[in-house]
Amino acid sequence: MTTRMLMLDGITMPTIERLNRARTIAIARYEEDGCFDRFGYLRDLARDHGVDLAALIQLADLLGADEDFDGLVTSVEDGLLPPSA
């Protein structure tokens, strides 16, 4: 029997849920950027800069949620991530 995993933009739902649980910044800050959760913000950041979402998530995990609006953005703008496919 084949088990299917629900995914959004190639990211599994357990990963999306983990990212949202790891949020340490008030949700209102994400809403200011037009997103309703941390995953939506990360997805938009990847799309806006044309970078690979999975790589951006790995970097976000490495830096920690406290850096979503500072170090993560700087790293993306500095070109540290591969382009999206």
C-alpha cells in the first residue's frame, strides 16, 4: 500500500506545522507582511527573491525563527541560496 503525504509547494505538512510551531515572533508581524503564518512568510520570501523554498527553510531552521525578518532576509538578499527551479 502506498502512503501519500500531503504537500504544499513541495513541502510536507509536518514540516509546515513544525515551522509554524517554531515561530517566536508575534503573528502580527507576519500579518504586516500579508501572511497568516510563518510558512506563508517563508514561501513569499522565497518567491519574491526567486530562491529555492526548501533551501530557504533549511537556512531558516539554521538561523532560528528570531532571524526571520533580519538575518534570514539579509542572507537571501546576499545571494546565499540557490535559485528556484
